[in-house]
Amino acid sequence: MTENPTEPESESTQYDYSFDYIQKKLEGKKDSYGMLMKEIIRAGICTECGTCAAVCPVLEWDHLAGQPKLIGKCTGCGICYNQCPRTITDPIQLMGEFKTGYVSKTNIPEVIGAQDGGTVTSLLSYLFDEHLIDAAIVSMKDPDNPWHPVAQIITNKEDSIKASGSIYCHSQTVEALMDAIRQDYRSIAFVGTPCNIDAVDKMTSSPAGMLKYFMRAHILKIGLFCMDSFAPEALYPFFEKDGIDLSKVVKMDINKGKFHIFYDHDGEPVKSYTIKQLDKFKSSSCNFCTDLTAENADISIGSVGSGAKKNTAFARTGIGTEIVEDAAKKGYLKIEPYNAINLNAVLFLAKLKKVSQYNIQKRKVFIVRESIDFEEPKIESKPEEEQAIAKPLGSRKFLSVSKDIEEEEKILKVSLTNSVGYLLEDIKIRIVILEELFEKKPWITTIRELFPYESIDIGYPLETENNEIIYSNVLVEASTEKYGKVFSRTFKLAPKEEK
């Protein structure tokens, strides 16, 4: 049988055609070999399947290192990134399923200029006017505590307009929802961030859900796009320290990577911060969240990809689609077709949320003090004004502290964990050996920042005699300028019991 000499060339041409087609399709995206290395290889989640090297002509599999390596110039086409089984690139995976999308803005005069496009307020106004709901669950500003959210049950259009505007903090909206159900409201619109929407969705759909078999209440879920939520206990003191008067603030807005603060609805921001500047004030739970667009809502609304003074809206269910389109038909909203959305902007931010599940890192800092050969003089404690330990917030203590004796190194390892749930700054740590009325070997340091649930280990050198540890009492204290003394405890050291 005679072989056809042109067959290999034909196969090669067909493969090249397929490669070029995908390459052109991915043109303009930011996926690349560099992102593959950062998000997958260096994060330690590579499955070593070798797919990236199999599809790219300038990659080969390094069997020794167990990862791909470049053997030519990377063009940044992103083919390797988009074939990897660990990357999340499918739009449905990134944004969830939806029936259709819109660019929307309010058509109600008193809502124009409130927050972005005012779509949520307009939908609530429509639902109340059409008697489609008895009540709505929203977050409003606490009148007694500026810019702290409080979840409320509202029952009319006027209150929905008063509730307009974003507060970038966690709000316990599910509690208000359950109160509304107990008060016999039967048709309820629930407005919340993705985490709140997920809670309600689980309560209504999971086998053990509290509301799955409670068929007397119908809940319409209106989800808000959310990239980050901030801890007000940490963020607002930072604003005030920077000269912001929270009582004068009328609007806060996150747009194009910046957090803007306004004293006037129609004016320029009085202050703007990059999100990176405020990252340390972010709620710790946001590090684990992978949902930007409230994927389990009936209607999802945000400001990404829609332009100024407008919203991006996804109708995910049949009833959600009907409500948006009927509200537009009756003059509450102006809507543009789905193709007006800058979908790439939504996909980009959604991907940042999804990959966060691979990039969670908990820092651990070791502070070790060198042992001193000569005997330090004893220092008598100076009289100090007695300072009470700051009260914990509910059941949460500011710091969780544990100790362990490293007998070989002859040090006391003290582990401090921020257990309060938001950033603690400028923590003064003081460790001393107590001997009756005297203190010995004082060790003092200041930890500039301790993030939520972050741990720091301090190696405190113990006294020795003939190379044996002298077991004594060690006092550990921690204080901050804002809260005062947040921890004080004397540890009685003793040799470890042999098992």
C-alpha cells in the first residue's frame, strides 16, 4: 500500500487552522501564560495533566519541576490558560445562568441621581404601586449611627425611595425577612448582596431549608453585585482620622477601582481612595466569596459594565424577566438591550472573585529575639494607672492567645490571633517574666497591622541555668490606642509532662 505523502501536511494545516481560529477568538483578552503561572502553578493547584503544554507550540512539560516551561516567546494568546481544567473561564461559570440582560436606569424623577442607575429603587416602586408585594426587605442608614446599615421592613414606595443608596457593609437582612414572615407578610421583595441571597436561596430550596415547606410566603430575590464588603468598625475610624465627617456624607460609591465619598449628590467626591488602599479594612469573609453577580437571585443588579448613571441587570428567572420588562413598559425604568452591556468588564471582575478560592493565604509572622548572654538587671514595676481590659464584642474577644514551650530552643512561643473579625492597628505587645513584685527581661514591640484571623508567633527567650530552663510566670499584655488594653494574662510555666 502506497502512503499519501501529503497527509501529514494536511493534518498539520488543519491543526494550525484550529489553533489560529481559537487564538483570534481570544484576541484582546488578558488571559496568558503569566496568569496561568500566578493563579494555578504557583498557587499549588495544578493537576499536572499537561494540557497547557499539549496545546501550545511554545510550551513543553518539565517533568523534573512538574510544571510547564516556555521554550519560545509567549504571544499572550491565552490558549494554555483557557484549556486548563482548573481555570474558570466559561461565562456561565463566572456569572451564573440568566435569561436575558439589560442596561437600565430609573425614569422616576425623585430617584434620578441617587445611586448609579436607581434600578433597585425603581423596581421596588413599581412592585408597590402594582400591589405585587406586601413588603420589601432593604438596608437603610442607621439614623443614630452614621453610615452603619440597619435592615428594615418597608411597605410603601416612599420608604423605598428613602432607602436608596449603597452601604458597603454587611447587613443582617435575613433577620428582617423572618420578622416579615412572622408578621404575616405573604409577598416579599428581598434586596441583598450575594451572600444574603445565597442564604435565602438555601432556606427555600435545600431539603432542610427553613422556608422550603412554608408555601404561604413568596420571596422575590433582588441581588446586588458585590466585590467587597468592609468592616465599619475599622473603615470609618480611618475615614474620620483622614478628616471625613461621616455626618455630612450623603453618598458613598465604588467606581472603576476607587471608593468615592460625597458631601453633595451632584458635586465632586470630597475624597477618593483606591480599593487597594482600603483592602485591609475588607471583611474577612469576602476573601472566601466567589459570587460577584448574585447568581441565585431572580434579578441581579450592579453598576459594572453599564456606564455612568446606569445599571447592568440580569433577569435570571421567568418572573424576574416579566417584572423588569413590565416596569419599563409602565414608565418606571428605561432599558436598553443586552448587547449594550460591556460584558467583558463583568466577566473580568467575576473572574477575580472566582479565583479568590485558590489564592487565600494566611500570613504567619515570626518575631524572634536573640538571647542575651549577660544577666539583665531586675526592673521594679513602676506604678501605673490600672487599666481595665476592653470588653469583648459579644462573644468575640479581640485576641486569642496561646503558648507553647520550645524546650530545645529554650523559648516560649506565644501565638496571637486577631479573633475580633476586623483589622487591629498598632498593637503594643509586652511580655515579661514576673518574680514577686519585680519584672525581668521585658520585651516590647508594636505590631502595625493584624488582619482578621491572622496569627503572629513571638519567640520569647526564657531564662536558663546550667543550660536548663527556669520555669516561672510570664505576663503577656496587648493594648491598642483605640481600645486600650485588649489582653492581659499571666501564664504559669511548667515542664511538659512525659507521655
